[in-house]
Amino acid sequence: MDEFALIRRYFAGLTAASSGVVVGIGDDAALLTPTPDQQLAVTCDTLIEGRHFPVGTSAYDIGWKALAVNLSDLAAMGAQPRWFTLALSLPQADPGWLAEFSAGLRALADRHSVALVGGDTTRGSLSITITALGESPAGMALRRSGAQVGDCVCVTGTLGDAAAALALLDQGTRDAELLMRLNRPEPRVGAGLALRTLAHAAIDLSDGLSGDLPHILEASGVGAEIDVDALPASVALRRRYPLRDARMRYQLAGGDDYELCLCIPPDRLDHARARLDVPLHVVGRITAVRGLRYVDASGATIVFNHPGFRHFE
Amino acid sequence: MDEFALIRRYFAGLTAASSGVVVGIGDDAALLTPTPDQQLAVTCDTLIEGRHFPVGTSAYDIGWKALAVNLSDLAAMGAQPRWFTLALSLPQADPGWLAEFSAGLRALADRHSVALVGGDTTRGSLSITITALGESPAGMALRRSGAQVGDCVCVTGTLGDAAAALALLDQGTRDAELLMRLNRPEPRVGAGLALRTLAHAAIDLSDGLSGDLPHILEASGVGAEIDVDALPASVALRRRYPLRDARMRYQLAGGDDYELCLCIPPDRLDHARARLDVPLHVVGRITAVRGLRYVDASGATIVFNHPGFRHFE
């Protein structure tokens, strides 16, 4: 089967999920109609086997996650996802794998009405690069740079499940609940859209709070104090790790949460929560003192030195 | 050096080359301002070492070519290139390689005023995926589907140099002139823009005329007759291969030309040529009889059966 037939067979159905597609796959380029008076948000993320997902991850989950991590970036900008391109490198053209992969991709694409509008398929080690395009009204996008002293540092959902799943997997234990969070992250698109007029700043948590929050602090010229006792943990995580100190590593530095971290003025919290269908937890405060510090519920300083995951270190 | 520092150091300068960039690299996503009343053209191409460029190709040329093949797709739509994302997979973070690669990328990006607006860097075998965004006035883009019976089949520039360079390289011969065409293709952006109101259909020649023209024929529901004696050849190619039959393989099926193939009504040819700063050659005619046939200058049928390059065959 040649490249063109491959793309047509497995991915053709992914093209029609969004409005604004004048020409989808099948010409030299796709043609899209941007919404008037909106800005275009563009992000690009690569997933590599053994680095961004464990060897042995199902093709369905890989398809889901490759799109999810990109939609999560759009969510952090408060942008409405619209379209994406897919560059897929595969060791071989396995029809079963491609069917599963495209099904996972499609499940998430359909949920957010994003259309596949271009791509390339090459033979090589397994790697998936997606560029996602979203839209937000001009001047309304969420940025990293707007955090203000006194803002609450908030996170959606819970933290640490994905990293704990991965650590357990390395020890030979498969925890189905935790693995679901590693393999099928839910990009918080609705939360990003709902909070773009209420939050001062936002970032998505791909490298863990300790790795990602500093980007907001640096861009905004502020610091933060995080209460490690306030970090939200799932029932599944608490069951595995009843002690806070055992959970903390996964919650602060684990990565792969794909929750949003948002800086919101305290007097807007109730309004923010009322707009969300996902829990919003206050985990700390923005401070004038630079740097990121950790305290516990009693106010005592906690030493935590574990950077977020980075490539090429 | 971590991923973020890498990107900043070598690619930061590539972000400012275009208007319409509200936020470049350094937030969760870039923010762009599309031009009112324009459609967005989107294309995505991956280059892999040893497959899309020879092992040993200079980093400068790889950077150039990775962007060139994408701009060539936008050119074939008659779109004005604006922005691009870059996903770079590298075996190691070699500062010298990165400096050269980004210089090649930048040289072409600056020429066409396109800005780098996002990307990802991962460790792995050498692979470059670019998604390029362009704009064209609504309803004005060049398509594959508009060819009409009687149209001249035209190509810009000359054909076959890149494929001949590669074949010679395989035999241990480096032909500097031919290699320049393989390593530094010139995307015909100006030609695509100039001809979007004159041509009925267009495609860029990445897989060779015999591989790419059928896409136009299929999309338009027509056939074509190509005069193999009319295929334009460079001086360098004629010097290496004085006989037509020796050149023909490279010119029809070689690939990597990145010239445009356009279907233009005969009475618009003079007008078309007057708008171009690149030669435009008529190589055949669109016919009502389906399929692609080859003849020589005397009208005798030529048998040529060598499909364009495809992956996963």
C-alpha cells in the first residue's frame, strides 16, 4: 500500500469534523476559513515511543495522547481548537495499528470538533508530531505573562496520577485507574475557554507544577508559594500513596498531568468555579518575592528540588 | 543544555521575520493575526535522513530543504507563505549542527518573510517535520481539480537535476551544479502567486511529473499527453546526459524538482510568461482521453513506466 492510500483509508474520516474546511486532505495544502476577528493559536508537539509514552502503549492511546497534548496547549491559551496536521513516522504500515491509532485520534478529535487537515507518513521509528490550530478573539488569549501578586495559583482536576502510573509500570505494576490518566489525558479545553476572561495567566502542566509554574513566574516577573498539603490527589493516587511525601514527587515533578495551572484573583474564584465542570483547586499564591517556594499547611518551609522533565539535559 | 535553551538560542531569531505574529515562541502556543478575507493554506512535510536527503547532507542544506518542500506546497496553491512550526528530532544536541541548520532555515525563511512560530525538539534519529501556513484571497487558491481539456501542461524551470544528482552520488560522483538543485530547491512561491488567476490547476513536483501529474488528472477528470522532447533540461543535465532517453528517467520520475506543474489555457501563456521571473515550458496538453500518455516531438508514442517515488510501497 502506498503512502497516499494509507492516509486516505485511515485518516480521511478525520477531515470533516470541523467547520471552516474548504479543502481538506488531497491537494497540495488544505484551505481553511479563519473566523473573522479571531487570532490564530498554533502549537506543535512530538511524541516519541519510550520517551513520551511507554513502549507497549496501545495504538488507540497513542493516537489519543498525541492530539491531547496539543489540545492542552491550546486550552492553556484559552483557544478553541479547530484544525490539526499529523506527521506520522512508523516502522511499518500495519493496518491493525493504523486502524486503532486513527480511532483513538478520532475519538478525541470528534469530542472537540477538530479536523485533520494535512499530514505526512514516513517510515522510521515510531514518532508522532501534531501541529494544532485554534482560535480566540483578538486580545483575549490567556498568556503566561499576566500573573499578579495576590493571585491564587489554581489547578484543574488532580495531579500526579500519570507520573505514578509510569513509576509503577517501571516496577512491573499496572494500575488501571492511574494508567488511564497517563494514556488518555483530558485536555482542559472547556476550562481554558471558560476562564479566559477570569484568569490572569495560564499554562498547561506537561512537565509537572515544579517545571511549568516557573515559566509563568518568569514571564510575569513574580514568585509563588505552593502549599504541598493543598495539592489535589485522586482517590487512586491516595490509595497507592497514603502519605503526602510519597505522593508529592509525582504531583510536583511528575509531568504528563495535562491539567491547567491558572493564576486567578481570589475574588473571582467563585465565579470561575461556577463556570467549570472540572474541580478547581487553590494550591498557592503569587508573591512579590521571586522564585518558587513550597510550604505545608502549617506554613513550614518544605524543601523540594526535582525539576520537571526536560529533553537534552 | 535543555530543550528550552536550545530552541531559544538557535531559533529565536527566526520568529520575527513576518508580520502578524502577536506572540511567537515562548508561550503555550503562538498567537497570529490572520489577514481579513484570506483563506489559510496549511501543509505538513517530514524529511528523514537517508530517505529525503542523502546521509552526509550539510546541516545548512537540510534546514533549507525542510522549509523549501513545504513552501513549494504553498506555492502550488498560489498562497503567500506566512508562518511555520518545526519539529526537530536529533540524535544529539550538537551546537555546530544546530547553528548551521538554523542558518539554512533562516536564509530561506527570510527570503519569503515567513516566521517560525512554534516547535518541539526531541532526541531521536534525524527527522524534520515542518507545518507551513500561508494565505490566499478567499476562493482564489490554485487547486488540482481545475484542469480543462486543451490546457497546456506547463512546468517552471527545468526538470531532472535533483534526481540525476542523487543517482550520480550513489555512483560516487558529486556534480556540484546538480547537487545544488537537490539540496537547495527554490520553492516557486512567486510563480504560484503570479499565476493563481491564470492557471486552471497546479501541483508541485516532488515525486516527478509521472508521479504528480496524475493527481491533477484524477482530480480534474481528464487525461494528458506529454511530449518527452519538450521536457526542459538544464545545461548541467544535458552535459551529463546528452541523450534524451538517458535524461528522461530523471525528468519524469526522479522527484525532488520542486518546480510547479500548471495547467494553463493556450491563450494565456504569453500573459503568464510576462508575469514570471522563471522560465515556463509547455510540455504537453490536457486531453479528454483519461490517463497519462507520452509522445515524442514527431507524435510517436513513448512507453515509460516508472512511477514516482512513494513510501511504503
